[in-house]
Amino acid sequence: MTVRAKGLDHVAIVVRDLEESIPLWRDALGLELSEVEEVPEQQVKTAIFGHGMGRVELICPTTPDSGVAKFLASRGEGLHHVCIEVEDIESAMDSLRKAGAPLIDREPRSGAGGARVAFVHPRGMRGVLTELRQGPSEPAGVSGSRRRP
Ligand code: ZN
């Protein structure tokens, strides 16, 4: 079995106030704000900077009782998760499971932009919540062209 990870897809930082936080990354740091979106299934609002691999995602809870809201309440603002783009999410999940890393999702679920995602518990990843992502198939080598429908 071969598991191949393509690299870092994005890092997600949890913030208390999205609108207040955006200027720091967009204006002070100069990253391109590519998208602001509400994701009702996860009860968060997100701002994504950059395109393709290596994006920065700010996430802000929209309700006080979501998982992200609880994370924010107990740990404060900071790194929430890293996301690794993989070629085959099922085999990556299988491989991590065999390596003793507990998965939060038993099955891949649908994520932004038609991707399939699954989360690995921080307990199994040296303290960092880790998202696995298998993006919709696209021509190899294309970056900066990933758009949501
Ligand atoms: Zn993510």
C-alpha cells in the first residue's frame, strides 16, 4: 500500500472576530484574501488567504456551542489544525489507523470545494489536530486555479 501526501494544503487559525482579524493577514502581511464564506455544517465563518497549496484559513465560530467555539473558549486564539493534501484519503486514513492515530471521522466527509476530508485526533498527531484532504481531481501542476463551484 502506498500512501502519498502532496504537502500542506492549509493551516487553520481560530479567531474571535473574523472581520477584525482579516486586515492583519490581508493588509499588514499582504496575503490575498481569496474567499470569505459561512460554513453552516461546521457552524463557522472562514476567511481563506491565497490559492492552491499552502493557504491560510481563519475560522471563527458562529455559535457558542460548536466544537470550534469550545476550542476557542478553552485554548484561546491560535493554531486550530493543519491540513495535508493526500492522493487517496481512504488509504491515508487506513494507514494512520494502523499507525495508532485515532480518527475523528470514520468516513471521509465532504469539505469545501468538492474535496473529501477527514480529521485525525490531535492525540495521535503529537498534539495537532490534522485534517486529511483529497481535493477534486484536477490537472497535475495547476495551482492558483482551485475555485469553488
Ligand atoms: Zn481545514
